[in-house]
Amino acid sequence: RYTRRLAHYVYALSRVMTLADVAGLLHLSWDTVKDIVKPYLKKAVTSARFKGLKHLAIDEIYVGKKRKFYTLVIDLDTGRIVWVAHGRGRACLRGFWRRLRLAKAKIKAVSMDMSAAYWKAVRDNLPKAVVVFDKFHIVKLVNERLDEVRRRLVREAEENFKADIKGTRFLLLTRRDNLTPEKMLELDVALRANQPLFAAYYLKEELLLLWSQAMEKDMRMFLDDWCRRALETGLAPFRSLVKTLRSRRKGILAWFKHPINSGRMEGINNKIKVLTRSAYGYRDEAFFILKLYNLHYSRQELVG
């Protein structure tokens, strides 16, 4: 048994401290603190979160070996998590579409990676919404293909070339603007030693200019020209990349009219990592999901 005043006090502390710290401060068990906080978290999670939604981001997060993946949907205009489901794939979003219809939300655009499962789910349930493929996921994909080229060259190159290519992964994947003059010199030595690596690297750097084009037609022409030159290199990793980009062309170019990305989602993922690490995991999954819904209202990152 506990008083209402104590319950308010425990909840207020839980917003700026871990549950373990609150329990230690007030000489209560962790489970007691959790049971006190849980009703407050439930009260904050209402169906009103679905009203007025216009721009969404969909992604999955990995929380550990035990529970593995959760699917998240966030409101890009406010940064709030509006949907959490255990697992990944389109099945995790079934309840979300129903809630959106009940709330009569008019979604304009949805940002996501190039996962076919989420793409098809949005297309089937939000036919009027524009799918925008996230810029950072595209850049990550290009970096992966560049690294694949590097690894292949290291395996296939002759012994005198290996010294120039090995150990260059960080230099290749870091934006040129962020390298020191000394690191740029090291990178240039490695690029001059191998023409395929040189071509792949500058394709990677050049693609970053796609999102700075002045007009939509310029963006479209830039992407088509980049894909053509990527094919001309003859590099197998870039051939498969071009195939992916061309099949997702409409969603990539949609960024010009709807300049949204999943940057806020990445920030939320970092907060969730801090949340789980500070609490050493959560035994109660329902409580963990409630904590995610209330993450936006936390005044500090270190809550648990």
C-alpha cells in the first residue's frame, strides 16, 4: 500500500532517474516502483496520438538477443513514437493501420529505408501517401557497396598493392570534408594505387550531391546520369546497387517535394539504447513498450 502523494513523487523522480535509483533512494523494491509508475505511463498513452499525423517514419530497432527486433513508427513533426510492435515486417503494422483509419489521419508522406515489406505495407494501406526513401539509408547502402569493392580488391590484388589498400576502410567511408589534410593524403595515395577503388570512391562522394539539386528535373537527371556511370565502371557491387536504386527511383526522387528523412528515428534509437542499458534490460515487455511511448516526454536521456 502507498499514498497518492508518494505515487506522484515516485513518478516525478522516474522521469529524471532510473527506476533502480528511485528504488534505492526511497527504500522500495524495483517492482514496487515499476508498479507505481506503470499506471502513469498508461494514462499518457492515448488514442489522441494518431490525430493530426501528417509525416511518418517507419523503422526497426534491435534491442538484444532475447527480444531482438521492435518495429517503430514516429511522428516526424513532433518526434513522438506513435506505434510500437514486437518483431519486424508488415505484420507488425496491422493494428497501426486500423488506428489510423479510426483517427481519420491524413498522411502526406512516409520516410523509410528501402525495405520491400514496409514499402508494400504503406502502399496497400496508405495509397495517397508518398513514400520517401531515407537519404541516410541510401548513403549507408552506397558505403556498403564501396566497402565490398575494397574487400574484393584486397583479396585479389597483388602483394605490392595490398599495403596501399589495407587499412583504408575508415578513410573511404568518411566524408572527404571531415578528413584532416594528413588523412586526405593517405586516402589519395590509396586511390592512385587502384583505379577501380578510385572510381567507386568518387561515385560515393558524388551521390551526396543528389539531394542538393535546385530543381526536381535536375535531381532526376543527376540520378540517371549517376546510375549510368556506375554501370560503366563494371564493378559488380555497383551494378546491383544501380538495380536497387532504379527500382526505388520514384521514392528517392520524392524527397524533392517532401524533404523528410529518418534522422529523428536514429536519435530515438540512440535514446532507446541508453534506456535499455541504464536499466540493464526490462523483464516486463508491456512496461518497456510504455516507456518507449513516453520517451518523448522524458526530460533527460538517462531514464530507465
